[in-house]
Amino acid sequence: MDEALSAQESIFLNIKDPLHRFIHGIPKAELHVHIEGTLEPKLMFDLAKRNNVALKYKTIDEVKEAYQFHNLQSFLDIYYEGANVLITEQDFFDMTLSYLQKLNEQNVLHAEIFFDPQTHTERGVSFDTVISGINKALDIGREKYKVSTKLIMCFLRHLSEESAFEILEEAKPFKNLIHAVGLDSSELGNPPSKFLNVFKAASDLGYVSVAHAGEEGPPEYIWEAIEKLRIKRIDHGVRCLEDLNLICELITRQIPLTVCPLSNIKLAVFNDMKSHNIKELMKAGLIVTVNSDDPAYFGGYVAENYLAVCEALQLSKDDIYTLAKNSFLASFLSEDEKNNYINRLDNFVNSF
Ligand code: HPA
Ligand code: ZN
């Protein structure tokens, strides 16, 4: 056993296949995951039973069969329906803790996690219930698994800016638990500029900003997110390759992309993984990271996303190292924290 590795990292050295071993063991961060998208079918069933919520499906296999999407909206319809089983603080706690266990199994040391409060407050579940359940699990994750986390509160872009303002107000008592605001849900027809005022208000309150843009939407949406919402990171952003000036701007401003390969295939952003543009994004000089988005719906957590792109596009070990290093560099951690994690990453790679 190499002294430079943690006990946890040494466990990964037992994985037989070298690529799996490297990908599972390499220290990394996840910067694009929706906590509601980590709700596994088994837990969905357990919570439906516990809360007496009727589900459309009779068995877990039926749920899995329903996960055939042809675009973002066809996924969102099922994703919001799944979220109906989340009622109590314990439900949010259980869901979050099982995600943190997954991070530990894949040596993900840091996660910046989206939550969608409007999905729950619109159903009569209080903001307090949602964030308290999530936060209690994050406390345990920090102690038990040593995983650091930050929360990003997303505004649902299919709702009005007024509704976003209401949730920003409701979040005020919990300001110390939330690092950033984001923008998710149905992209086409809901450009970032629709939320100009609420992002300005969030920035005045001290929140950092990110936004989903350029997943299904055109490069103009990425421009708007940068110039109007003044975001620090673009979620997805894969359509930036259609606009050379935009690529230059993202590089000049050092704005990273949180790419979610399995999500992009499941939602038909690309036909198959071999057609994914992640290699071109990296070659163009962009700060690219690999993330899971909604792992319970798209067939894999972070490690499975790395594996899928590596296998389809023959990424090298150097590429994997770059992606893992970018995941820390693109995070909202302090410089010291970033350096600390990158040292651990370097130790792992040097002893491999
Ligand atoms: N895009 C937009 N909204 C979402 C997504 C996504 O990939 N996942 C959950 N909400
Ligand atoms: Zn997303």
C-alpha cells in the first residue's frame, strides 16, 4: 500500500480492470448534480409507500422502463412526477445521504449540489423541510465520508421571474447554507434574460451565479447567461462550439463548463457517445468537467460518466487527469482547498 494514498484510495486499487480502477480511485469533484435527480427507483417506491403517495408504476422495473426520453421536456415530466414522493424532512435526508454514500464509493471528494425548492414549495412542502433534510445529510457526509459540499439553489425557468423572486425571499433565513443560485428546467423558450432582475438581486445578496445554457438552447443563451446574468460557470454549454467568438469569450473569462455526457445521450442532445463533442471542447482549450446531472435517471454517477466517454472516445489517462483537475479548479472552493485536493489528486496519479 502506498503511504501517500488514503485508506479509501487504497481500496480502489483492488478493482481489477485498470481503467475502472483509475477512474473510480482518482480524486474528483462533482459540480452538476440535481439532488432530486439522485432519487433511485427503489427509494422512490419506499417513500411512496411511507407517505401514501400513489405512483403510476407497479414495479421498480416498470419505473426503469419509463425512463426512455427523447428530449429534455420528456425527462422533466417524469422527474417532477418522481419528486412528488418527497414530503418530509426525513425523505430529503434519506435521498441526500444515499447520494453521499455513492460519492464515497467513487472517491468524489467534493460536490456542488443543485436543489429545486419551487418543485416542492409549489406542492405545499416548506422550504425549511427541504433544506433541513438535505443539510442534515450533508453534515453527516462531511463527518462520516469527509466529503465537502456546497448547495446551489436553482430557479425553475418554466416559472415566472416573480416566482423566482418569491423563492429568493423564502431562502433568506437559510442564506448561510446556500452558496450560489442557478437556473434549470425547460430551456427552449425560457432564455436567461427572463431572469435578469432576480439574478441581479441574488448577486446583491452575495450569491454566486451559474446557469444551465446551451444544452438544448442556442449559443445566444450562453451569451445571455454570461453577459446578462454574469454567471461564473455554465451548466452543460455543449452548444458553444457553434460560435467561435463564444468559445474565445469562455476561454478569456475562464468560464468552465459542467458537461454531463450520459445525460446528453439520454436526452438526445447527441445521437450516441461517439458523437459527443467533449473531446473537441477540451481541444478548444475550454475548462471542461464531467458530471452526472440526474444519475438515478440517466444510468450512472460520476465514475460511469467518465467511463462512458473514455470508452467511446478513447480518452487518455492525461485527459482523465485534466478532467479531474478541472473539477477542483472550476469549483467554488477556496484556493487553499483547491490546492489541497489537487495535491491528493497528484499523489494518486503518481502512485498509480
Ligand atoms: N436540464 C435542465 N433542467 C434540469 C436538468 C437538466 O439537465 N436536470 C434536472 N433539471
Ligand atoms: Zn442539470
